[in-house]
Amino acid sequence: MQKPNINDIAKMTELSISTVSRVLNGKAKQYRIGIKSQQKVIEAAKKLQYVPNHFAANLKSGRSGTLALIIPSLNNPFFANIASEINIELRKLDYIVIISDSNENMETEKKEIQQLAARNIEGLIIVPCGDQWIHIKELENKGIPVVCIDRYFENLDIPYVSTDNFEGAFRATNYLIENGHKHIRCIQGSQSSTPNRLRVDGFCDAMKKAGLKNYEISGNNFTFENGYLETKLILQKENKPTAIFTFSNTIAMGCIKALREENIQIPKDISLITFDDHPYLDYLSTPLSCIAQPVSNISKMAVQFIYSKIQNQQIDISQVLLKPEMKLRSSVNKIN
């Protein structure tokens, strides 16, 4: 059965196709179309269950009504949360969002960008997965606006919104130190990402300012497996730490699994604090203290940036770091 179109509405209402089109496109007032004619069109459209052909309209206007979002992993609750928040915000602006998972792979990210550009997207919001950015800049050079979120490049003139990762890591480490911990182990994520490097800097700075030298940094990605394996290695050493600081809640979950297998209790035997928050951290047997990133505000600001660029509006401040929040639960023990 053929879908009803504007011609069908015009026949039913005995009005011209141009009049019907103007009413459906919200231009009735502009063309001084009477209230009765407007009501006729609206009632006929409802009766026929008319659905506008946005694809045809977008072809005519040169718009696609589509934006793309590339994130490193949908398995990571933090990135899944970002995807959800951005989708909500862009829906308010009547955009459809294509969400792509680069799987923390640079070559996959490059291919995804090529394919998305061919789909006539109006803009791209991206959490880059590596330390290369030429392929991202090339997309912007083609006239497609780009905004980086969470991860970014300090030497690239592309707008970004992220958290003050240095401050977050410094505060988390300092909290452990204030609670008497001197032997602290840090499990990091992807070493090529700017947030990870800044978290390492914040951790080291807090330890050095406290005059503490007995610390180690290990790990190589933001995965459950990384947290699990690194914790297993940590527990094999004679001089075990009194506290562990993980750089993501995925790493923390792997760490917790390893600790449980070794019958090590949190925080009685080892204290644990992590970067990133999630509602499930409150429901663990020992609720986990964390540095929470303002995901909602990050996402809203990134959408504002990309929309402003699409509209060719001037952005006064285009590179923003938002303050994190420390949420204290019961995973850190105070020791003498």
C-alpha cells in the first residue's frame, strides 16, 4: 500500500499542493493562509496518517538532519552514559544521531569517519581513541564541524569539553594520603589519551607534595581485564599497597573481582577509590568512593558547541574543562 502524500491531502481538502505544503511546513502565517484552510489540512493529514518525508525535504534543503558520535567503547558505562546524554540533547534539536564504537582502535576510528562523512552528516562529536588527529582535522577541513568530548588534543584547534582530570586525580590521591595511606598503587587506562596522562600527573603531584616515593603506576587500557590482571600482579608482590586508585570504574570492577578471588576485603585489607561514577557503585557490597565527572554538563556543552558551529555562530570559549566532584562512600579505610 502506497504511503499518503501531499497530493492526497490536496485532493481531500480541495486545496492547492502549495497551500498544503506551506501549512505542513509551518509557513501558513507567512503566506496568510486562513485558519479554516489550516484546520482542513491538519485534519486530513491525521485522517490519512500522513508522515512527512524528511529525507526528500533534507535533500531539497541540503541538510541531512544527522549528526554522528564516535566513542571508544559502548561496553564502558561511562561512554554509554555520554552517548545517552548526547542523544537526548540532540533529539531536542530534531537531529538523528548515528552512534559508532571505535573499539579503542585507531584504524577503526579512521574508517568510521570516512564512512560517516559519506553519509552527509552535519557534524561529528568524538571521543578520540588515540594520539593521532590528522584524520579528524581533515574532516573539519571538508566543512564538517567537529567537537571532541572527554578526550582531546591540547595542540589541536578543535573545540573540546572535558573534565579537569589533573584536579580529580590530585584530590583522590590526596584523600587517600589524608587517611594515612603512604603505599598507594595506581592502575591507569590508555596511555595515549590526554585525560589519562593528566590523571597520572595529578596522582604523581599529590604523592610528591606529600613527600611519598613508595608508589607505582601500571596498566594500559580502560578495561575490566586490565583492572583484573594488574590487581593480580599487584597482589603477588611482597610489599602490598594499602590503597589502590583505579582510573575508571571498568578498571575498578576488574580490580574488585581480583581482590575477591584472593579473599581481600575492601576497605579492611586494601582501600579503593576510582575515577568515574555510576549508580551501581552505590549497590556494591562496599560502596565505592570515586571522582565523578559531570557527564550531563559535558554532553550539553558539547552539543551547544556543535550546534553553534553548524549554525556558523561564533564560540567565545571553545575549550572547556569542568570541575569533577568527589563522592565519598565506604571503600577507603583510615589507617594510622
